Amino acid sequence: MRHSPNGVSIHPDVSALTTATAARLITKLVDVQSRRGVATVVLTGGTVGIAMLDAVATAPARGAVDWSRVNFWWGDERFLPADSPDRNAVQADAALLSQLPVDPDRVHPVPAADEVASVEEAAAAYALALADAAAAEELAPGFEQVDPRLPRFDVLLLGVGPDAHVASLFPEMAGVRTVGETVVAVHNAPKPPPERVSLTMEAINTAEEVWLTVAGEDKAGAVGLALAGAGLVQVPAAGPRGRRKTRWLIDQSAASQLSDRLLDPEGDGPDTED
């Protein structure tokens, strides 16, 4: 498999970024549903990620998607009680899922700290849920399976931290180095809470499209390093690669350290091909 250059789309501010990304996601889901009936999106948390979900929920075109036929997973989660407002799933429910006619059976949160005994158990349970979904898809017509351990991810959303972490894969830590697994338990994360569950980079890179949404001057260094080709152990944001497309959707502040050769004014870039 070869990877083409990333598509970079720059927006004037975070509001424009989240509105445009929401419209793009709606369009993508409609396209996938027109081809296969069911679409799958992997959600992210963070200020920009949740603001984008809020923009989807209020977008005039939201009705074009059959939300009852969208599967929802998470790229990472904080190991906290199920009702904690700091959980990505709780924030996503408030911003998007509770606002739309989704099928609860298609919403797959990571097990919470009051549901399982340890973060390792949560990671194992999530890996099993992913594998079960993959097994069910294998029997469905029209699905091309990428990895027998994982369902097909049509769009996988990621944020980027100032330290260049993505999901809960932090620089130089064990999670970003993990291979041979789809889900990893994270301990001693450098930002609270210290325990988390995350998809591995290996799992992230099975997605058809990976979209990294980033805003703010404090992220500019991470964006610049990632797009300049830094090593993923030191700069995890350099690691995500969609199988067909890797989109960087950023605001002007986050783009302040990019060189002109990395910019794609149309934001579409060439596809990543198998």
C-alpha cells in the first residue's frame, strides 16, 4: 500500500472549521449510505471534536442522513464512571446522539469505570465488541473487510493535542508503540485522567478516511511537525493514514507553521490508494 500526500484544508477560524467539517461529514455519510446502506464513523472528543458534532446536529442538511443506519464508535475514551461529563461518550451524546434518531444498538461506547473492574478489562471488552461487529459484517453483502478484528470504519475523526497526541496515544509512551492489538489500555497519561482506552495506530489506519481536525495556535507546532514527516513515536499525529484519504482540517492559527508546499487550497488532495 502506498500513501499519497495529505489533503490540507485551512479555515479562517474554529467556527468556520467546525461548520465545514460537519457539512463534509454529512456528505460523506450520505455517499456511503447510497452505496452500502450502512455507514460507520469513529468519533473523537475534545473541544473541536465536540463542537463539530454540535454543528452536525444543527446543520440544515442533517436530515439527508439516515441516522438509524449509522454505527458510532470512539477512537479513545477516558476511564471514568459512565455518567462522568468528562467522558467523550457523554459529551457526544449531549452534542449529537441525543439530538438525532440514532439506533441505540449502533452506538458503541467504551466500557466505563463503574461497569468493569479495570482499564485493561475495558480495553479487552472494547476489542471484543469490535471483533464481534467485524464478524457480523463479514456475513453482510457489500462489505469489503480490511481487518477481521475490526468493522469497516468509513470516517475516523481525530483531534491533535499540543504535544501532538492523537486519540490517547501520547508521545514516547507504550500505547503509541503497540502493535498486534486493536485496542490498548493507557496508564499514566500526561493529562488527566491518567487511565484511558484507545484504538491503536494499527486500528486507526484501517479506516477508509482519517480526518484530523485541529484549531488553535497552541497546536501549530504539532501540526507542522506531523505534516513535515516527524516520527510517530515522538509525534503521534504523524502516524494516522486513511486507506484512501487522510484529511487535515485546520484553522488558520493551527496552520501558522506550515510551509506552502504542504497546503492544498481545495482541501481535497489526492486519494490514498491500495
